[in-house]
Amino acid sequence: MSTAYYGFYFSSSADGSSNDYTVYVELQENGGTVNLALRYKNAEPNPLYEIEMDEDDLALFGQMCINLANTMKAYHGDN
């Protein structure tokens, strides 16, 4: 039997450099938490830059991101 791990990552180079700043969200083996990690793409994980979240924390964080994005859109629409 094989084990599957789920997650996603998002990369950005907003500063115009060749550096890919990446946010990783990786489901942990127990399936009850994820690690949210910030690092350069393809860099080794570093626990100093990781936050462990359960499903409620992750959902709240995601909703906060959506709310901020909507606020940004509304602000840019007024200018």
C-alpha cells in the first residue's frame, strides 16, 4: 500500500529578481495538520520558518487571505 501526501505551493518573484519566493502548504503524515513554510523554491525545509496549523487554523488563514484580497480589490477600484 502506498502513502499519498497532499499540499500545494505558490511561487512569486514580485521583486523582479530571479529568486522564487515560495509558500508551501504540506499535509503532515497524521493528516490532522499542515505545515505552512516560507522559503526559496527548491530550498531545504527549515523549521524556523514553518507554522503548523490544524484544519480550523488553515480555514481561518485562508479566509483572512480572501478578505484582504477583496479589500485590496475594493481599494484599487476607488483610485
